[in-house]
Amino acid sequence: MKRTLMVLLWPCAVFAADPPDLPPAALVEKALRNYPLVKAAAAGVQAEEAQRDRLDAGSHEFALKLASQRRHDRPLDQNYREHEIGIERPIRLPGKAAKDAELGIAGVEQARYALGDALHESARLLLGRWYEWQREAASSNDWAAQVALLQRQHEVVNKRVSAGDAAKLEALLSGGQLAQAEAQLAQAQARRERAAMEFSQHFPGIPLPSQMSPPLPQAMEGALEQWRERLLANNHELKVARAASRRNLLAAQRLEADRLPDPTLGLRMSTERDGQERVVGVQVTIPLPGSARAATARAGFAEASAATAREAHVLARAEAEARRTVSLAQSTLDQWRRLADVAARMEENARLLDKAWRLGEGQFGELQTARRQAIEARLAATQAQLEANEARYRLLLDAHQLWPLEDAQGEIH
């Protein structure tokens, strides 16, 4: 019990302030509430609440019976008018009403978990689209910086060629490298605009910033096993599967109870022979169960068994996903550290070769190769930085520690 409470309460203040590289939490919550998938799930909760009320009330209703007839007495050659009025209603046997109430509560519970799952999946989509745009924006910024650097290098090459200190071939090579970088910049800008358009189509209420400076990735606090347990404790899909399994079992039990039909109790009053005779009676109608009810009950238990199997499948998938999410948060951080170190070394190598070339002590071909390697290393390091940040935020989101969204029971995480 203590371990479970520790998992649910730890860490408890991760989202005390909005992360600088994510949209404000207030805008996120508003955008998610207005997302079509979430609206549909919210309507599903309302439908299940109405279904709960229907089950509480029961499907049985009062029935009013009216009859009028004319009787002819042949020996007396006399005609009489006769009337009859009656009211009847099936009565749920003991235990069925309680089972219906449990079914209604289980349906609302499942719908609320489905609403939480819709909120979670929409938040995942928002985070993924946001970082898709960030990656393209960062790539565009990196290529813009490289184009500016290569333009300065090309200007220096042209000056040296004009002064007779360098061959014209170096100017051609420098111009070709600059043109390639400009083409990559144009492609990166197009991808950035496309990612921005797709994000705005899904979440028009969240504006994209003009500039973004991603922070350095941070290591996760706490043991990885605690994070894994927290992910499982807050997995909406698993909660939905468990609620569905319980609901199917209750439905099967209700069908089993229906093998004994509900009796119908009625009260009737009639007048005969123009009111000379008055009749008051009580009637009970008991249906005789057949094989169809037994078959329906067997089908209900088979569906409950299938729901239990689906729950086991979802549990296995949730455990694998939790391990993968935790592992990804750690591995992307390690990958970024390695690639950032490689990028720093490559940039330093390119800087030294550029300095040597300016002093006439190096080959321009070596400088071009070093510059290309530095560009590739910087691009890889930037993307790894964003992937590490996204993996960390994805872990926080799945653990209900990123945005203060309401869960299936209306509690704030």
C-alpha cells in the first residue's frame, strides 16, 4: 500500500511552471477540450449517464388495458354493455435491480476512462505535432546559420582568388557548397511551413512562436522502475480495458439472472350486464423460460471471457510500452550527449582548418570536407536534443506530470 501511494504521489510538482519550450498549459487544456475526439468522448459519457438512469428505472412500464363489449342474452332477448379496465406491470425479481445499477455505474466508469484516454491521445498528438514543427524549425535555423557561414567563406575565397592567393577552382568549390546549403535551407523552410500548417489545422487555438530556443535535455529524477509503475497506474487504455471486462462480466451475470423471467402483476376491474355485476381481480403472468434465454446467458459469459482476454492483451502491451517509454527517455538523452560531443569536436576541427587555410597552410578540399562533417554533426546533435526533450515530455505526459488535465474521475493530476 505504501509503495503504491508513493508511486501515485511521486513526483508531485513537475508542472509547477510551464516549460519554456512548450505551449502554455491553459491553452493546451482549452485546445484539447475543443478537440473533436475529446468532444465525442465527452458525449459518450453523457450517453452512458443516460443509460445508467435507464437501467436504474428499468425497462418495465405500466400498461393500461381498456375493453368494451356488447353481450346479447338470447333467452331474454336482452342486450347488455360491458366494460373492463386494467393496469399491469412486470416486476423485476430481487437482485436484478441491484445488478442493473451496477451495470449503469460500470458503463459510466468505462465512458469516463474513455474520455481520459481521448484526452491523453489528443495530448500525445499535440506533443508530437509540436515537436515535428520544432524539429523542422531547428533544421531550418541550422541551415540558415550554415548558409551565412558559407557565404562569408565564399566572400573570403573570392577575395583570395582576386588577389592571386587562391586558384579559381576553390571559388567554384566554395560556390557549389554554398548553393547546396541554400537548397537544403529552402527544403527545410518548406518542411517547417508544412509542419506549422498541419499543427494549426489540428490545434488552431495554440499559436506557434516566431523563435524557439530548445533547452538542454534533462535527466529524469527517480528510479526508472518507479516511472514504469506510474505509467502503468495511469494508462487510460488499460483502465478502459479493465472497465470493459468488469462491465461484460456484470452483463453476463445479468443475463444469467434473466433466465428466470420477471412476472407481470396486474389489477383489473370490469362491469357486466349493464353494471348488474362488478368484478375486481388480480392477475399474475409468469413467462415460461425457453432455451433462448439459456443460450443468451452462455453468449454473455463468452463475451465476458473475450473481454478478459483483451484486458490481458492490453496489459501486456501497456507494460511493453511503459518500458519502451522509460528506456527511450534515457537512451535519447545518452544519444544527445554523444552527438553533442561529436558536433563540438567537428566544429572545432573545421574552425582550426579554416584558420590554417586563411593563413595559407591548409588545403581547401580538406576544409570543405571538415565543414560538411561539422554541418552533418550539428544537424544530428540538434535533432537528438529535440528527440531527448520530446521523449522526456512524453514520459511526463504518460505519467500525468506534464499538463494539469482532468482524468477520468475528474481529479487534477
